[in-house]
Amino acid sequence: MPPAPAPAPAMDHSQMDHSKMDHGGMAAGTHMMPAALGAFPASREASGTSWQPDLERHDGLHSMAGDWMLMGHANLQLVYSDQGGPRGASKGFLAGMVMGMAQREIGRTRLQLRAMLSPEPLMGKSGYPLLLASGETADGVTQLTDRQHPHDLFMELSASLSVPIGARSSAFVYLGLPGEPAFGPPAFMHRAAILDSPEAPISHHWLDSTHITYGVATIGLVQGNWKLEASRFSGREPDQFRYDIEAPTFDSTAARLSWNPIPQLSLQASWAFLRSPEQLEPQTDQTRLSASALVTIPFGTEGRWSSTLAWGQRRAHEPGEDRHPLNAGVIESSLRFDAPWTLFARGEVTENDELLPNPGDVHGDPFTVGKVSLGVIRDVRFGQSRVIGIGVQAARSFVPAGLDAAYGGDRWGGMAFVRLKIG
């Protein structure tokens, strides 16, 4: 009799690509682009160099061009927003992004190029109405309050190089103009728990507003399910000119520790010092802290229950004075069923001193405000790679007594939207 075949080597979750899994855990028969930064599932990689759970989906159209592996993805939304109360407004706008990646091996080194573009500059400098949001400037003169700024046309133009230094270890460098430094959880439009929502979180400028930064250089080490990385980047947020590429300064620093202990969970803690982040306050620096947990639980054939729990803190450092630290917390969750329905929800609390500014100053007294939202989207698939979804979302904003006169008390807001996904 022939000898029995040798048993296959054991494989832990860090070596498997869970990005396309059926309920039994078998990888789907597709040519998936491998991870750019190490020997772990490609599904672990999210925006910039951030991580998400290994069991999260990793959508996109994949193809080959010679030695290059290519991936493309688009998520475009046509939205109508109606925010109530004396500080509310209504507006229709286009949001979303189009992304492309190219990857190849050069000897033992893996090179990845990534570009991401947004249609949001088309909505105008003042963005769209969003109660309790604040940050950046519409025209270089006034602060945006109760509005979300548009993102720049160029959301990311980046390159990364990684090289293995052990069986499960790698070193990498990531360069972006613009790019995303090593701070916070994945940017909100990439977090699986809430990427179906058409609106930005009011905690954006605590957790992930650095996701478009004009000048990022990150170095990192991966050891199994751990990642330690540090960035030098430009602290100034993008200005009101949304179509240009701004000159980098590399005057700020960030560091992040990430850990995926099991396929369902991704944890991170990060710190950043930003030099002069706000255009209207050039003498003011900021320190930011962040910690988050992302959870993904598959069910059915293609279903996912994805959740985020995150905390952020920012403290302004003015000449001769440090302001009181301001905190924000968010919990997000979505249920994406095998059927064409998705439910998503978010709850947030922020301490914000920009909602009722003092004369001649963007800051005033800090107020603790909150917001909860609930939405649903129904998708219709056209072919293998195109999906059109129709959705609605309702939100309730909560303000303390000190803001009642400005906002007219707690207020409802809502959005209706049509979404096109390719890939």
C-alpha cells in the first residue's frame, strides 16, 4: 500500500483570507488581492494602514494586468438631507468615493498603489446640513457649524512597500499625498458597521478627521496579529479649496497599536500630536487620543453583523494655556442580511465647544450633546458587481438646556438616498 499522505500543516486565522467566506468558512473561488502589509488576510486591511476584523468582507472587482493585480470599487450616493429646527436646513448632494488599487511583487517586496477620489466637492464649499457637527472652514473665514464639510476630490494617493522579516512578521512603509496617518479606527466611510449611512458622524473630528492628510509617512512592524506603527504627517486639515493637492509639512506625529486577537475582533489604541490643525487658529496645536473595538459576526451565507465601539479625546494647546479636554464616544452597528436588506444604527455623545462660539472666537462654553440614528437600505443587484440601493435614515439630536434657545430643543433630522455600488 502507498504511504499515507502527510497531514496538512495547521493554519491559524492570521494566515487565512476570510474576505469571501460562506457560512462553512470555505474561501470562495476568486482571485483575491493579498494583504499589502503582511502575511494576514487581505480582509483585515481597511482605510490607510488601519485594521478591521478578519471576518469582514473585502469587496471589489479584481483582475490581472501582467504582473499587476488590480482592484476597483465605487460607492456613490445621491442624498437629500432635511435637518429640523432654527439651525437646520435642507439640501440635496452627491457623496461617496471611487477607489482603485494596483499591487505587485518585486523580489520579496510587495508594492501597492492606491487612489481614492470623491465627488463631494460638487456639493459646494459649505457642505451639507448636519445638526451638532462642527469643524474646518467653508471659506477660510468662518467655522462650519451644524454642517459637514465636503471631502476633497483627492481622498488618497498613496504607495506602500512591505517586506517579510519572518514567517509571520513584516516591516512596511506607507506614503500618502494625501493619505491617512496611524491614528484612530478606520475612517467612517470604510467602517463596516456604518458605511451604509449617508451621513458623517458628529464625532468625526475626534476619531478620524485625519483620514485626508496632505503628507503622510508611516513605518510599521507586523508580528502575527499585532501591528505597531508611527507616522509623521501634516497637521493642518485640508483647506476650503477641494480640488487641489496641498504642500506637505510633516510637522505632526501619531502612533498606533493594533491587535486582532480572534477573527471576529479588531482593537486599536492611538495617540497623535497635531501642529496647527485648524486654519482659523494657526497658533493652536492639539493632542488626540483614540481607542476602539470593531466586531464582525458572520451569519447565513453572506450576512454580517458588524459593530464599532470607539472613544476619542482632543485637547487644544494655545500659547500659554491648555484647554479642557473634550471627549466623544460612539457605538455603531449594522445587520446585512442574506436578503437584500441592511439595517444600521449609530449613537454618539460629544463634548463640543464650537456650537455656541464667543464673539471673535470659534470656541465658547463646552456642551455635551448626543445623537442617535437609525436607517434601512434595500439593495437590488444588477449582474455580479453592480448594486443599487434605496434607503432612508432618521436621526434625533439631543441638546442640554444651555443650547435650547439656539436649537429649539431636541430635533429630528432625516435623509433619503439612492446608492450605487460597483465591486
